[in-house]
Amino acid sequence: MTVVGLDDTDSREGMCSTYVAARVAERLRERGAAVDRQLLVRLNPAVEHKTRGNAALAVHTDADPDLALSVASEAVTEFAEVDTANTNPGVVVADHPPAATPREVVEWACEAVRDHHDREDALELVDAMGYGHAGWGNARGTVGALAAVGAWAAFEEWTYELISYRERDRWGTPREVDRDSVFAAAETAYPEAWDTVDSETGDAVCVPNTPGPVLYGIRGDDPGAVRGVSDAVESEPADGRALFVTNQGTDAHLRNAHLAEVRDGQAYRIDGVVAEAPAFRKGGGGHVRFTLRDGDATLPCVAFEPTKRFRDHVRRLRVGDRITACGEVADGTLKLEKFAVRSLVGTERVVPTCPGCGRSMESAGRGQGYRCRDCGTATAGKAEQPVARDLEPGWYEVPPGARRHVAKPLVRGGFDAPVHPER
């Protein structure tokens, strides 16, 4: 077996790395090779030099390694935006079965999804493994290409995405996809196929807005389900489609940590108590912010404006609520992807009511409690009263249109509390 890894072939101008990988697989088949699977591996979404979706690709084939490197290099040269300043492709070819990947490369793949790697270290490890490789520009894509080689042995949880591609002369033009057919197909296949649409906003989430070659992509837990949705979508003619096995929707990027341990550039699952009530900040662009505390450590958290109705759940949190928060940390702030309510504050302290005449009492002065101005009844401090909470224990998430590729939708299950899925 041979594993072909590639990365950093797309650009903001529209090229998609999955398209390049699909062309590599297609050309290997034309040369008589078998292709067992194509992997779509979402890497750490917090890295500085990430591509749009920060995806690395792998093709598992029985092709000769030299042939595989030649075919992959031809495809990258032809389709990748190699003349774009921030596109620096890398190709790595390993001459062993995916499951027999050496430990060092498996660890590299794990860390590429949760941490950072340097190009120089990638090239050093590629040479140490004796892998064939090629690079364009500064070859920064070698980092992700090597991670794609090790991904199959590194991770156990996989989902699927079936991507349909546009005819070349349609790239950059408005996509012709029948919205009603998308929603009908999504309803039939849910929850085996997920994040196809946003039922609240009416958006067809599976149809991108970028000018590249992707017509639409259907994601789910079952290859039959994603094929069924794709078959039912009415659209402009497609120039082929490709099924990818992927770590999308798995939360592979999250690491468990204590709040005091977090640092920029990584994504976490952390527990804490709400220490500052969620609120919109003046000039904050519609973002909702609050502070999480664990012991002496604090961490600002934010639900960004594009997360829309998710912000309503965040704003219902109160000081003292215990939660688990998930998201990337950047500039010392956690960008919320989902959170779990562990316990809610059930009472609030209010100005006491006089037990004798039923009037609201008044402060008797700093540190002197409260006194009824009519009958003189006094009390030492504020009273506790039950408070109604428009929030339930369990997990809450951003809507499909705001979800990161690698973030796990609640509908997939496997969470440690009740879930409140968005669809």
C-alpha cells in the first residue's frame, strides 16, 4: 500500500484542496491503480498559517510510490494556486499501509490537530522516514501532508463527506442548487446526515459561497445517507463527486485541561464557574462576552455575532453557574463553540420585604442592613428568593452555519449530559 498526503493547495481565490486530492485519485485510477479511500483531515483551526478550512488530504492506494508522487505532483502543479503568495503546497508519499504508520508519524498527526508544527521539523521527519516528497514555495504544506499520512492510524472516530464539484467553466459564477430539494433531502436523512441546512435561518449550509470548484458537500455518519442526500439534490450539472472519510464533526481538536493551563493557539474543553455575567459590550459588534473562573484563574469567553441564536443561550447564564466551555483560545479569550450547563444558580439576593407591612425595606446605611421606614422592622442583609431560569442543564451549540468543520454536532451523540441540538 501507498499513502499520498497533500496540503496547502487551496487559496482565498477559490481553489479547494479536496478537488486536488480527487483529481489525484482519479488519475491514479486511470493509471490502473486502485484507490481504497480518500481522507479529509481537519487540522488545528487555531494555527496562524491555516488555509480556509485547514484541511489536509490523503489518498490510500496500491500504486507504486514513485508513480504516486509523480501523479500527485502533476496534479498540484496543474490545479493548486502555486503562484499565490500564501499557497505553499507539500506532497508526502509513504510506502507502507496506512495502519502500519510509524509511531513518530502517528504522533505528528495527533499534534497537528491539537497543536503546532514547524515546516523544518516536518521535512526532517519526512527524510528520517524515507518518504518521497515534493514542495512548492516554502513547502509549508509538508506539515499537513505528513499529518494526513499518519491520520488513519492516529484517530479512531471518522465521519463522511460526499463533495460534488462544478464544471470548470462555472467556477466563480452563482451556484444553481434548488433550495427546496436540499431541505427535503436533509429532512429525510437527518440525523444520519447533518449540517446540511439551517432550519431556523433557511440557509442551505452545504452550499458554499466561495468561488471555487465545490458545488456542495453533504456530511454525515453513514456513507449511504450522504449519497442519498446528494442523489436527491437538484442542481446544475456536476463534474463528478468524491467521498471522503474525515475527522469532521468529531471534536478531535479539543483537549481537556484546567483553566489555568490554557494558552493561545489551542482548543480546549474546560470547566469553570461564571464569574462575570454575559453581556453585549459597547462597540462589541454584537458579540456576547463573559468571564469564567476556576480557583484563582479567570478566562474571558466570547460568543461571536455569527453564532446568532447561540448567543441567546449564553446570555441566560448567570454569575455562579457551573459550565463546561469548549473552543479555541486566541488573544487570551476562549471562542465558544459549545458549552454544557452543569449546575444553575437557583436563587438570587434581593432587597428584603418587611414581614410586618409588606413594603420594600430600605438600606439602613453601609454595613447596617435594611430597615422598614414605616414600622421600623430591621434585618441584617438581603433576602434569598428563588429565580426562574430559562435554561436547562445540558449541552448547547452554535448553529450549523457557524460550526467549525471539526466541531462535533450534538446530534451525533456521545455527550455526557442532555443535548439541545441545533439543526
